[in-house]
Amino acid sequence: MITRLTRILVASVCLLPAIPLQGARALDAREDAAVARASENGGSGIFLVIPTFISGCEQFPPRVRTTYVGVGKPVPRPRHARVEVFLAGNPPPRPSVVLGEVEVLTRSRNTSLDNLLEYAASEARKLGGDALVDVTLRPAMVEGHRVDTKGRRVLTANIVRME
């Protein structure tokens, strides 16, 4: 029960926008005068914003497994380098060399496809890849033979370097 309550609280905090508070009291006479001048000049006085939006609301980050099959030690690419994505059945337009494979398993049904692709792209950069090829998304399996009832999914892809 506590776990469910915790999830509800985290979700509600993550979804709230910033809450503006007006009418905060100034600390001394000089600040009162500054607020009055601001109000006369079209300002609204002191305006406080309490940020309640939390950008990293993913409660359980996905589990990522990477296998490197390239030659030698991988040479990572810059952190924000572009990684192209080619879904299964859509080969890349240029020849490529397979560097490895990545598997991203969600631990929550709230993890979006964009987040899964970002985790996979991050791993591709670490291995020196510039594309994810044969990207597939399927339901996670429990005990190897039945579909997970919690809505978890698995993204798999080959990490390649274009020639």
C-alpha cells in the first residue's frame, strides 16, 4: 500500500506545473519601497515561483545490456552526437559495420519509446556507433515463455558504424 501511495505522490508532483505565489511579504522597508516602485512602473511586485515539475519522473530507469563485438577497444563518440534509428525491415542506406547489440528492458509501463531510444542511443555512442539498426520493440517475457502482465517492454537493436 505504501508503494502505491508513493507512486501516486511522485506522479502528482511530476505532473503539476510550476505554482506561482503572489503577495509574498518583503523583509524590510527598503524592499517595500522597491516593490512599490515596481508596481508603479507596471511590475507586479515580488513574484515567487515554486518549481514543482520534476523532469526526471521516471521512477524505475530501464535496465540496459550491451554486447560489444567490434574489433579492438570501442572509441566513444561525443555525448550529444546524432544517432540514426532504423526500424526492423528498413536497412540503412549506406554500408555499415556491426559493433554490438543493445537491449533496453523497461521496469515500468510509463517508460516511453523516446526514452528507450535515448537509452539505446547513449549506449551506441559509448561503443562508437552512429546508428541503431533493426530496432524492435516487443512485450517483455516472464520465465521465457509468457508475456509480462505489468506492461513492460524490451527494445533491441544492433549498434552500427556507417562507412
